[in-house]
Amino acid sequence: MAASPYRVTPARIGNSAGLRLPAAFYRDHPQFNGAAGHVEVLADNILLMRLEPPEADEQEAEGDSLMLGLFLDYLSRQALESNAGPCIYTEAMAADDEDLLADVALETGEEAAGP
């Protein structure tokens, strides 16, 4: 990757001071949009900035939304293809579901992780 110089300018951010990166930086490097990081002073006029892209959360959220979207598409297709049309969820159905789930124990995140 070739080094591209980007001019930074001083900026007031609330009660703090900051450095503003130009929009071109984020256009050229979108993986750093919304990233936090650390700054280290190497010399009087040289800073080293390490950014930590928030990619793990975004990928997880994208995967969740993709799966939800696929599931909702499936449900929509099933509802449209059904000859009987929509079915009303009745109290009798709810009681049947409660009977089926009566002996089911749900694990919390800690219990599922194991020892």
C-alpha cells in the first residue's frame, strides 16, 4: 500500500482538542470510519496513530441482519404461496406451545459456555 499524505487540521471537540482528518482519508480507507485507537509521540513533530477498525461488530451485525432478512423472505414466500391464507394464532395454540415447552430448560450465556 503506497503512503498517501493527508493534511490534518486542529479542531475543538467539546472541551477537548483534536485533529480532524479530511473526508478523502475515509473515502480512501473506509475501514477506519468510526475507528478508535491510540496515538504515540515518536519525536517532537512525529506522531504514530494506530486505529482499531470496529470490523468485528459490523461483520457480526451484518451477518445477523442477513440471516434475519433471509428468514423474513422465507416467511413471506411461505405466506404468499399458502392456499389457506394467513392463520390467526389463537389462545389454544399458545396453550399447546406452553405444554410443549414446559420441560425445556433454557441455558444462559454463562451456562452454555461451560466450565
